[in-house]
Amino acid sequence: AILAFYEARGFAPMWVAQGQWTRKAQAALARLARAGDDGLDLSAYSPPSPKGDKPAAALADLRLAEAIVAYGRQASGGRVDPGRVSALITVTPETARVEAILTAVSAAADPGEAVLAFNPPHPGYKALRAKLIELRQERPATAEPPPRIPLGPTLRIGMRDPRVPLIRSRFGLDAPPTEANGDLVYDTRIASAIADFQRANGLPASGTLTPRTIAALSGGEPSRLENEIVANMERWRWLPRDLGADRVEVNIPDFTLKVTDDGQVTHRARVVVGKPDTPTPVFSDEMKFLIVNPYWNVPPSIIKKEMEPNLAADPDYYTRRGYEVIRKGNQTIIRQPPGERNALGRIKFMFPNRHAVYLHDTPSRSLFGTERRAYSHGCVRVDQPFKLAEAVLGKERGWSEDRVRRMIGGAERTVHLARPLPVHIQYFTAFVDDHGKLQLRDDIYGYSRRLKGAMGLEN
């Protein structure tokens, strides 16, 4: 494709003139030299310095073009095919075409900025990029990583432990000057620093040193933290360039949902996502309608694994639990009628997709009070579902929360959205919050670990 581009311009060079890099080439080279700021790897595409003879100049021109194309394709479409991480990540990155990359960069007044523009335009990506640069600037090139904190008993205020000096060192805390062996005491200052760390990393902010906190501290070494940021920057490349000014986003590892209206977040909610053995898929689609008083058509996988084993001991298993059994030819459908016990609760939000998952209410509301909310078979259970209905239908269009609630009871009722609403089911274990702080979350499905392995990054 690169050769075809050169052929179309009569094989005229783009970047070399009289054996020297042009001004535009120098701008492009300056940007390529900072590809690491965007988590990209151009180690296989280092353009040589051109010499005076024509063959060397032609080769230099070609190799710079190759490096620019490599940057543009990695920046726009990522370094790793999402399917290598999981078959349940069904997103299609918008990888730029070779011709489009070379045309845009060669025609730009500032080729460096034109190359940079192939990266995701999203504020979430740019915030992670800024954190990556900041982290690398703060870490001296020769700095040794801090010593790992060994596993051991859970520590609470007042307890003594030989690991306490390591913890003090990690947070820059001095030992108490008066008490003998006071440097071994897990005191209130340490507990406060641990609580702040836990809060920033999505852990219960108890101030207690738990095994899970130790694991997070060990994963917080600069190089590992950089790699986690780079892996999450990669996932931003998999998303559509235009998320939609109005949209719904679910971040699986954060167990949260947010609704954005005209670029402003108007609603947030806790969610319950799929268990590690029944993960919620990662994809984008469009919400088109919602159903109040829904039936629940039990998926065949749940019937086979969780219901059929009970039939031998209880032939009336379905009817005694309120399920309806419908036979259509050779097909048997098990469904749960609307009501308080319905697994979908009182309302579900539909965006028809290949995974047959959606957002819905739930009768198991106590689960929203837990920290690690991975309990479902793959669908996303939503806290405050009627507030979500108001947010997606539009209060300004007359769809208040109370109006939707008044529809509870009786048969299924379908309400169509005024226009399709983009829904993005995402997987971010690192992100920057509204206060500019880097937040880390558990890699509940192992996707970050697999992605870093595919990118050649240390886990």
C-alpha cells in the first residue's frame, strides 16, 4: 500500500530533499521519537539518517513513510487484536488506512500534529496519557523499584510487624521518635495512608493492611503502573472515535454506569456485572427501547446447568417456582412472568446484540451494597433503574421516573426511545477521575494481564 501511494505520485520523495530531511520530515520525526508517550512501539521502524546518494535518500524516505504508517495504524487501531484477549471482546477498532495516513500527514502544515491526531480523541485517553508522561518524568531513569512488601497477617492499628518499616518507607512516613521499637507499630498515620491508597485503588478504605492491599501495593511499582496505564490506553483505541454526545457507558471493573447527555454526565449508578466464569461481554451497540413488566426467557445455558438437574427429584420444579413452560414443536421455552420475583425486576433496557445481554432491574438489591459486584450470568443489573429510565427517555420529553413507575403491573409494555442511544460496555482497570486522580481497579476477568502479555509488557 505504501508503494502504491508512492507510485501514484510518480515515486517523488516526500521527506528527503537534496539528501536532507525536509522541515516536515523533522516535525514528523520529532513526534515519532515520542511514540512512547502514547504507549506505542515503533522499535521495528526506526528511519535511518539519509545520505547524499540517491538510493540511500530513497530508502530513508520510504522508511520514514513506513514509521509514520506504523504509528498511524497503531494509534488508531491498537497494537493488539482485541480477539486475542477474549472472544467476548467484540469491538472493531477503526484502524486508519495507509493512504489516509500518508495523505493526511504529508499534506499537513505540521506533520507532527497530524500524526498525533490518529490517537483517540477521548478525554479519558488524554488524561491517561498525561498521567503516563507525568509518571515517567517523576521516576529517574536509574531509580530502583521499591522493595516488595511480603505477605503476612492482616495488620490493624496497634499491631507490631517487621513489615511496618517497609510500609513507612513506601509512604514516606517517619517512625515515632519516643517509643522503643516504635518503627514496628502499625499506627494511625500508616492506617490513614493505607486508607487513602485503598480509596484510590477501588478497595474498601478500611485502613487495614489486607492481602489484597499488599497485592495492589506490589502492583503499584512505577514500571508496573506504567504498563497498566499503557494497557488501558490500548483499550481506548478499540472504542469508536465518536462515542456519541448522548450515551450510556458501563465500566465493568469499576461496577458503575454513567449516562452522558450533550457531553455532560447526568446520571451515575452502581451495577452488578458478570461473574468471572460468566463474564459480561465488552462491546458497543445502541439502546432502542425498554420494557416494563418484562418476562424473563431463561437462557438455555441456565436451564441446562442450573434447572434441569433438579427435575429428577422434583418433576414440578418449574411450575412450583412460578415458571411457565411453553412448547413450540421440538422447542421448549421456560419463562418467568412479570412480578416481584422476576429475575429482571420491573424493567429492562434493550440494545439487541449478538451476546443477548442487556441492562435490567433486579430483585436482589442487597448486592448493590457490596464492593465487588460480579454476580450475574453476563447481563448488567442496574441500581435505581427508574432513574436510568428517566435519563435515557428524557424528562424533558415527559418521561419522569414517576411516570415510568406508574407502568408497573400487568402485561409487558414497550417504550421506544426517541432515537437510538449508544451503549458502550467497557473494561478499564485504570482511569482518571473527575478530580484528576488516577484510579486503579481489580482485573476481575484477567483481561489486563492477557493484554499486557500480548503487548510484551511486564505483568
